[in-house]
Amino acid sequence: MRGDFKASQLRAVARKTKDGPQARRLLTLAAIYDGATRTEAAKIGGVTLQIIRDWVMRFNARGASGLLDGKSPGQPTRLNDVQRQAIVRMIESGPIPAIHGVVRWRLIDLSQWVYEEFHITVAKQTLSRELRAMGYRKLSARPRHHAQAEGAIEDFKKKFPARLDEVAREKPIDVGKIEIWFQDEARFGQKNKITRRWAKRGTRPSAPRDQRTASTYIFGAICPKQGKGVALILPACNTEAMNLHLAEIAKAVAPGAHAVLLLDQAGWHLSARLLIPVNITILALPPKCPELNPVENIWQYMRDNWLSNRIFKSYDDIVDHCCHAWNALVDRPWKIMSIGLRQWAHRF
């Protein structure tokens, strides 16, 4: 037994520990420090002489922590670090349909690739644990326009602060008083979406779906930093409707502030016939880059929570539900902030 411990010290540690087996082992070794024989200690601990010897060896090597139950190492992993990195590269690059025969990786496809590449059989469950340990999850892909210019989004984000400074000089106004707004339109109607819902595994839940085509448009704009939102429910998307919406946004801008309104390059957004209020500057987003506009996420949130899985009786019924949904959103300014705030736009 190591000489830098006493029986009283081991009993003190045994009183403090919340691990029952460790406390029993500490008390057994404390008896040995008091002069008990190995046979007497075995009776105290309720174990064999060999186990007492093992406890002493563990205690001499690592102290009281050596008497804790360690985790069994289990079977060695089937994949090494080189093979894991190869799997990561294959996931990041994606499958080549002409070579791998699939357009997305499933666990069964990756297992087959591992076998063909390394001649190792890996079960789907094992491969799933390996991928999760490396930080991978099966996520929904974000849509990206096929004709989006390479680097357009990154370039816009990089130049956005300079564009705000330019607007501040043109107006003139302090850049801190500029409100950043995002605007978009969405069509809602009888031919509706069906959302995911909780149901028992193995079942196929049903939801009502209308095949009629009456619809209307929500012209919506949000100021994420202030948690504000302004919308109009209108029957068509055109310049006249956009002028009405711009007038409503201008009313919502704080006194003495100036709004920079970011929107896509739809024809009615950039028309020469637009009547742009003096407290608004329109800034067009790059073409085919809807990812930059958080109002797209607002539409998804409204569909998922209020406007899907419904049967609308008439056009007026659609308008009423759209008004209710937008008013419910505006009553949750924290939700507008949560969905709409962007690091590249709001400098946080």
C-alpha cells in the first residue's frame, strides 16, 4: 500500500463520494491501513483475495479515482481515421450519379461504398453512429436556383455595409438610424400545402386538400431588428399594388429614421412607375438568390402554423385567414427577430 495516505483520509473520501462501489472499496482499504489482513479485508469488501489485490494495485497507481468503475472499452472501431476522412470527403463532394448510381447518399449506399473502397463491412447503425460522432446529421437541403451566379451571395454580403454607408451619406443621416427592411410577396389560396404532422410510426396521416384555385397575394415586409412587420392582402402582383405597399411601409418607419428596403428583382419592384417614399431607399438583391431574403422563411412559418391543411370556402375566406395569420405574426415581434435577423445585414 502506498504510504502517502492514511485510513482516516480514505474514510473521509468514502463519506463524500456518491459512488457506492468506490466507497465500499475505500473502506476496505482503510481497514488494511488500520492493520487488517488481506483475508479480513476480503470479508469486509465481500470479494475474493485476488480482487483485493486488484484494488490495491489500482489504488497505488491512481489513488482514490482508480477505485471508480471504468467504462468497458468494448470492441475496437471498424473504421480508422483515414477511412473516416475518406467518408467525409465523399459526403461533402456528393455522389456522382453515373458512377455511384444515386443522386443522394443514404446509409446503405455509403456502406456499400465503404465495402467497395476498403473491403470493410459496416452496418447502417454503426455508420450512423460514426457520422453523428463527426457532427453530421440528415438535414433538409436549402433550395438553390440552378442559374445562380457563383459567388453572388458572398459578394453581396461583403459589400452590404459599404452600401449602407453610401445611403447614409446620400440622405444624409446617421447610419445607426437606418432601418433594414426585407420585402416579398407570396400567393396563398385554395390549392394549399400539406405539412408534416405527428403520427404513429408506420402510418400515413391524412390532411384535407382543396383542388380549387382561388387565391390572393400577401405583400409582406419585416424590419427584423425592430420586430416590425407591414403587409397588404391584394388580388394581384403589379406596380400599383407595390406602390400601395411602399406607402404602408413608409408609415411604419420610425420618425427621423430611413429605411433600406431589400427585395428581389421582380418587374414591379424596379418599375419606373414606382412612387418611392422619401424615407425609403430600395436595394435590389442579386438575381436568383432568394436565400438572402428572410421573408421567404416568414412565408414558410405562416404556412406551417396557420395557412396549410385548410379548406377555404371562398376568396373572402382566404383574405380573412391571411389577415389573421399576418396579425398573429406581428403580435410576436420576437418571432420576426428570430426568423429575420441576419449577421451579414445587422452586424452582430
